[in-house]
Amino acid sequence: MQASDNSSNAQAPVIIQPMPDKNKLVVVDTNCLVRMYFSALRPMLGATFSGYILMTLQELADELKNLASNDKHAWLSDQGIQAEVDGAVIKLTRQQEATIKDETPKVRRYGNAELQRYKDKNNVARPLTLSLADARALTAAIELGAALATDEWPLRLVAGYIQADDNGGYVELLSSVELLHLLEKAGAITKDERVKVYAHWRKSSEALLGDSDARYKALFGEAAPTAQD
């Protein structure tokens, strides 16, 4: 992993990724997991859509289960969802686990330093830090050569500073909107279902990326649904 000064990623343009040559692993973070389960599609995790395999990490699966204990996300206690999430945890080799464990604190320290620099440069008052789970998700994506699905813009910003391979590449980032596009492109959900899911996100005040409506229009060729749709 190598650092790169790429602070402009905070306002990066929408990029539609090409179809990969082979199925690519995607580490899906907790918030994206929750949003995907607004769809009635089952199973979702562990399945391949448009060349991407959606999986997660054990601690992220545990976070989703913990969310089921509050009223807003009580529906996540559905046994089908719980079993699916358990079955889609990435099975790491002993060497992968050791590498990720060793590199995660380094990624977190470096990420927090870059976020502090961003705060100072842009006069951001609120705290900006990388959680341990976020740092581990990014580290795992780097180690596994995987994409990372997240709507957490501080995490996405940090990902743009760290080279993920020897060729100067970076972790491919997907958002909830791009995951929705993968599902529809694969024929797993219909246009009507996609519109319903996005409108439900808005009605539920889901904290999507700030440019999610622009991403939606770029991917689907139409204006994003509102909470009233």
C-alpha cells in the first residue's frame, strides 16, 4: 500500500465502471448492506450480479445484526436475512487474516491523519475519523484485490490516498446506487423495484452519498425518485 495525494477525490466525478473480465469480489459495508435489504431480492449476498460477487466481513455482519435490535431496523432480525449474512462472510486464510490484522491500524492512523488534514484545509468543524471497522474493510479490500461498497465519504476519501497495487491502482469504490445498478443490470430486480427501493431510502432518510441523485441519473438515465415517489 502506498499513499498518494489525491484530495480531489472528495469531489470526484461520477465514473461508470466497465464490466470486469471476471467475477470480482465486493466487500459490502454495513450501511450498504442495510440499504440493499430494502429490496425483496433474496438471496443477495454471496450471489454474483453483473460480474461482481457481493460478500462482507464478519465484523460488518455482526454490526448489521446489532442494528436489528433497534426499532428503525427491527426488520433486519428476519431469520432469512440473518442466515444469508452469516453465509456470505468472506473466509480469510490464516495469512490473509494476519496481514489484515497487521495493516489495519496503519491504514487507520494514516487515514485519520489525512482526514485531519482535510478538515484543516476545508475548515470542517465536525469530527472526521475512520472507525476500526471502516479501516479493516478498506484494508481487506486492498489485501483481497476486491472492490469496496460504501457510502461513507470519509472512508472513500481515504481510499483515494492509498495505492492498492504495484501498478498504482486504487480500490474500486461502489455506492448503494451502483449496487442497485448491478442488480438491475443482472435482471435481478425490475425498474419498478429499483425506483421503489430508492424512494424508500429517501423516505427512511438514509444517509446516502451527497451526489447519489447525480449518480442515479448517470446510471439510469432518469431523475432520481424523491421521498414522495
